[in-house]
Amino acid sequence: MKVITQDKDFFPSQMEEKLQFIRSLGFDGYEIDGKVLLERFAEVSEAVRSTGFPVTSACGDTVVGSVIFPGRKGSRQQRTSERS
């Protein structure tokens, strides 16, 4: 079994430092907030590459899912059009 963690207030704010810190705590991966992933994608990608530590999942499905699958049932795009 792999053990991953979400972000915590006491984690470093810089992505590379954050991933190194999470690894030092003994975790196997990191679940990133979907909004952070979208806003800081280049930084996240570089941190994963340079540390070799994986971002294994993203939470906040309405953000990530709406971008990746805008027409899917329950997406932000679909909910907005249903209200119109």
C-alpha cells in the first residue's frame, strides 16, 4: 500500500521544497489541490522532475474535471448551462 498526503499549513510553500519535505516524512506521494495544479503547472512539473517524487492525484474535481472533461455530467460547464 502507498501512503500519500494532501497539503498542510506547515509544509513549505515552494513546490520543490514541499515535495522533498513530504518525502522526508515518509510519504509515497502527494495529492495536490486541483486549482494549485492548474495555476502552478510548470512549477509542479519541474519539482516532480527534479525531485523524482510523484504528485499522485489531484483533489477538487470540479476544478480539474471541468477543465479536462468540460462536457461531462456534473462539470462546471454543464451546471452553468442548466441554470441558464
